[in-house]
Amino acid sequence: MRPQQTLVLGLILLVPVLAFLFLKSFGTNRYALPTFLPDRVDSAQVAGKWQRDTVYHQIGDFRLASQSGREVTETELRNKGLYVANFFFSTCTVDCPRINSQLVRVQEKFRQEPRVRLASFSVDPEHDSVNVLARYAEEYGAIAGKWFFLTGDKAAVSRLSTQDFRLPAPSGSGTGIVHSSEVFLIDRAGHVRGRYDGTNERDMNRLITEIEVLLYTYDHQ
């Protein structure tokens, strides 16, 4: 075989190897989730140079009753990995059923993943007692220990929605507390890593994808 032919053959055989090495080195998925709700910007001196770093809001602790009557805290919800949160009330007949139907999909997708939990906060705690929420949870097939429907002191729920999740304050709402179609993804540090329209199937598909991304980062740190 001529030297030129040998060289060409060698290059042909080498191309797939180089492509594989390139993809292995540079084709790693670098998709990273943003962090929402910045609190402030801090400055710190590193190696003689000042650097600015954004400090993000963390969801504060709470203690609310679940549909089983057992109290649940924010720390418990996120200590294994992450949780999905939304605000609803049981007598809502438009957006809430649509959102909860989408959350059923999330629950089923991660049924066998103990690091994923769901928390639905009632914005009408005066009506939504534990017994009411137990029937409501059963209607949507909520798995015990997986999907929590939470109720409690009206002031505490109001603080949670407006100060921690920073939803707009109510204006003429019949419940007296803000109601929103927004769904949140909270990581194990208590940061908001995703915001979604719970009535939009495409947005909820994105939520499912971003839960998988967050779990992947936990597994490959």
C-alpha cells in the first residue's frame, strides 16, 4: 500500500476517535438552573480583589398541618432533595383543578423518587380544615408522604405566600389571601430554582425536565 493511501486510511480511522474524545470532553451537558428571588449583592475580597456575589432568598421555615393531621415543616420537605410548591383553595373551580391535574403528572413521574415531594398550601385555611384536605387529597390520588396538602394559621400562610414566595398581596380576593397559578421548584438549600404556570402543560413539562436536571446535579457533584 502506498504511503499516501496509508496516511488517508489512518486519518479516516482517526476521525471517529477524535470525534468521540471531543464529545466526551466538551459535549457534557452544562445546562444549569437559574436561582430566583435575589435578596442582595455582597462584596468579598478574594486574593486581593473585590468580587460581587448575589445572595438569594431562602424560603423560611414553617410548620403546617397536612391532610393526615401530622405537622410538616419546610426543612422536612427539602431535606431529602427538593419539593414542588403551589397555592390553592379547595373551593376553587377553575385554575386549581387544572394545576392539580398537572401536579398529578409530576407525582406519577417521580413516584419512585423519594427526593421529590409536593406541597400544596391552602390560601383559605379557615375553610380548608384537615378533614377537608384529606378528602381533597384523596380526590387527586395524593400519595401519603409524597404530596402534602397543608393548612394552618391564616397569618402564617399569608406570610409564606407574600414574603417567602413573594406572590403579590391580595386585592379584593374572597379568601383574603393571594391565590396564584404559579408553581415553584425549591432545592435542598431552600432556594427557588424554577417558576412555572401550573395551568400550562408545556410549562409543567419543563418543570419535570428541570427536576431531573436538579437531581442530576445532586448525583454528580
